[in-house]
Amino acid sequence: MRTIKTMLAGLLLAAAVPAVAAPVTYNLDPTHTQVLVTWNHMGFSRPSANFGIDKGVLVYDAKAPQRSSVEVTLPLSLMDTFVPDLDKHLSGKDFFDAESYPNATFKSTKVTSLGKNKLKVTGNLTIKNITKPVVLDVTLNGTGVHPMVKKSAIGFNAVTTIKRSDFGVGAFAPAVSDKVDLRITAEGTTP
């Protein structure tokens, strides 16, 4: 009888303790993820390029955002400026030298909560085998069940500014701005 009471007490105690949410792993969706880069071209225009992702994994812990992480691979072959000649020029040796360095990568090193749906994500951006720290200001757009695929989903936006010369792609600066703005939007779903 004492064993049954002990078991019941244990079950009641377990039921009274709230469940601890575990981190959720999401695969980023290449068809709904964009890394848009814009720059100043000699004071006349602000061209842009979209860097698509090949693969990306986001681990998000809603209860403890500091335990979250993200890792993304951006194949330079997916870069699209909507101008084929410019794509070719940017992929060449003056800029990304995509033949020798086919991918850029980002891997987070620290995530800090800045309040409701706001995060600061610090990580290492690698372009042309040059790695530098980058800080992203992130807005969590939402989490929930994706209506099309019926899986848990997450969406976010992020922004930052980097100096392209830090990564060996500083050709024609300062006429073509060294600082470039990055705007990221992404969706991910559970595997």
C-alpha cells in the first residue's frame, strides 16, 4: 500500500511541475529564405543581389533563447542580381571568385534575447575563407503549425551592415560602397 501511495504522490508531483520546453530544430526552407544585399553604386543607384541558401539549420529554444543557434550555407552559384552580366562579374575574381570559393557560411556563436520577439544573434560569417564576426538584429515573426506542410514552423527577419572589404570583396571601393546592407527573411520547418 505504501508503494502505491509513493507512486501516486510521484505522479501527482510530476503532473504539477510544468513541462520544460525543449529546443526545436528547424530546417530552413530555401524557397522561402532570402539574403538580400544592397549597396551604393557611385551615388547613382542602390543595386541588390539575392543570395539563396542551400541548407540551413535553426535550433530555437523559446524558453531559453541563449541556447538557440543557426548555421547556414550560401552557395554563390545561387546569387541573383537579376542582371546576368552583373552576376557573372560578381562571381568573378574581382569580387567573390566563386570558382575558388563556392560557398559563404554563417554559424552563430551567441544568441541574446532583447525582449518579446527580438534577438541579437552574433556569429561568424565566412566569405573567401575569411571569417569575421557579424551581429544580426533579429525579429521573430512567429512560430506555429505551417498550414501547407502540417509541421511546426518558424519565421524571422534579420538585418545587419558589413564591410565587404573585410571579406576580400572590396573592389572599386569607395566609389562602390564598402558598407553593404543585409536583409534576411527566412522560414523553417521541423524535419
